[in-house]
Amino acid sequence: MAGFRSPSSGLRAPRPEAFGADPSGERMARIRRSPHFANGVFQNPGGAARTRPSGSTGLVKSYLDREARARRAPAGTIPVHPTTVADLARPPATGLRLTWAGHSSVLAEIDGQRVLFDPVWGERCSPFSFAGPKRLHPVPLPLAALGPVDVVVISHDHYDHLDLPTIKALAGTDTLFAVPLGVGAHLEHWGVPADRLRELDWHEETKVGGLTLTATPARHFCGRALRNTQHTLWASWVVAGPEHRIYHSGDTGYFDGFQDIGAAHGPFDATMIQVGAYAEFWPDIHMTPEEGVRTHLDLQGGDPGGVLLPIHWGTFNLAPHPWAEPGEWMKDAAQEAGQAVAFPRPGEPFEPARALPTEPWWRPVSQPIAHPWRRPRQVEVADEPRSGDLDLAG
């Protein structure tokens, strides 16, 4: 087994399996040929993003505050929809159905194909079974109960998106895997055959059945081991079928490239947009709900349309904001923009073309939270643009 060097002792110890494997050989050669790879690392659109917390004193203080700490977890049991095999065995009447399993895991049934995004069925998003962020609610149903999946799509290799036990379970099926460039090294290390991998750079596409899957840019970073080589790409994804189009953001900060993605591949019947785990300490790599709504509108050509499904919230405690804040803030931001948003309970299937789940299910089990994103309404001067900047320090 390969080893890694302990930074404290300098001794070489067995490398944890969950760390995966670094790209090498032809895979590494392909990475070096990528137009998005320079100076030994993948580059973000719009320039370098801050990937480590700034203002560490304020960050530590926010985590140690007792009242704030209580608000970062639900005050009761999160309601999980009792999804059954029968629920998912019936084809969607409209040709498109989404089932949010929590965090960024979504089963999309689109035009007769089944696509599973960022499946995380493990108990912790961590390389260790005894430490790291633990699930705040159980998985809605066993992984095997999802039924056959045509393709698993991975956005990047962070633990809350690429989960070792889940991938190893899926490796024993005949599903394909669509992953960003370099991420295939982890999957092969865990037993996924190379002929079931579709490894894409940004703007490359692959066909699965009647679907076209395209890896599109995102503003984030990568890494699983103690020594982060930045040799695996991160991506958002477009899935287009004969009748429907959907978009999954993965993890990303806001950038103007969403307009280009929408122009090239949209508009979309549904978007799955990351709106949780944001903080003023890392503004470049995750989005607030307000930015998530702006992203959806960019993807739709500037006008409300389609359905936005907020993801990357509610399942793990990964940031200092209150647990329920992404839901509340998203309701406000979407209402102001006139945008349709779905708020399913974890495991609740819905069809974007039909009645949407909109009940704020988190309210009965959340601590009271302040609303720092709400600003006093002011009289607007005609033709004066409104600022989208928000003060999150409150």
C-alpha cells in the first residue's frame, strides 16, 4: 500500500484508502495538456480563488459561540420522506423527475435514463469512520433501493461529494461514471473498471443512452489527501436529453461564466444549485442563496424560468451559518426574483412540470435564526441598478 508522510513525525504510514490515488501516466499527461491546467495546477475561471479561510480569529470565534453552535444543528428530527422502491419504479409522467437524497445527492430521471449526481450514502463526509462531519438525517432509502442507474456523475473529489463506501457499492453494478479530469484515478483505485469511466475536461461531452453529458466550468478547488496536488478538476454538469435539460452546479463560487453556460446549453427545465456551506471567510468557492438565484437566472438567460432545486444544505454541518438559514434565505431571494423553487424533504420525488413541494419543512425543527440578509427596503431611483452585495457579517 502506498504511504503518506506524517507532517509531525516524518514517518511514512499506510495511506488511508479514502484518500484515493493521484493521477499518473497517460491520465497525468492528459491533465498537463488541458488548457485549464497551468503552473502545475488547475486554474479557476476569473482568476485564483481563496481556498483557505481568511480571518481565522473570527472563524474560530463563530464556531465557539454557544448560541451560534446550537443554531448550526436542527432542534429536532429532520423529516425524511419515506421513499419506496415503488415510488421510483413508476416512470415520471412528464419525463423528468428529481429526488433529492440530501446534500448534493440527486437522482434525476430524465427522458428514460437515470442519472445519479454526487451520491453520498456514507455516515460521515470524512476519510475516517470515527471523525468528521456526521449526517444530520439518515439516508432516505438504501442505495440499492434506487434501482438501476445509467450513469453516476461526480462534480469533484471532496468527501461530501465523492464518498468511498458509496462508490465501492456502485462499482459492483454496471453503471457508468462521468467524472472531471483526474478524478478517475480515485475511482479506478476503488475498483471501478476503466472502461466504465467517462473522464472529461471542461466543455467536453459524452453520450449515455439518449443523453448528452457536458462538463462545464465551476469556481472551486479539489483534494482529498494531506498533500493537495490540485491535479483533479472540479466541474458543474449539463445533462441534455431529447426533451429535457438539467444542470447540476457541484460546488462553486459565483462567476460570470454561468451566463455562457446558459447561452451554450440552456435554458433548463431544472437546475440543482449549491446554496449552503457559505461563509464570509471563503466567499470565492461557495455561493449564498442570493447568489444561487442569480446563478439560476444567468443560466436561464436572465429571466425566471424552469425550477431551482437548492442543494448542498441540510445534511452536514460544514459552515458557521445557522442550519436552516439556506432554506429561509432562498425563499426570500426566490420570491423577490419571481423564481419557482422546489423545497422537497430529503427523499421526496417531484416533477418540475407539476406541482412543486414548497412547504418550509425545516421550520418546526430549527432554532430561531436572525435574518442578516434582509435589508430595509428603500425608495429606488428610476433606472438605478440595485446592488446584489450582501453584508453577511451580522
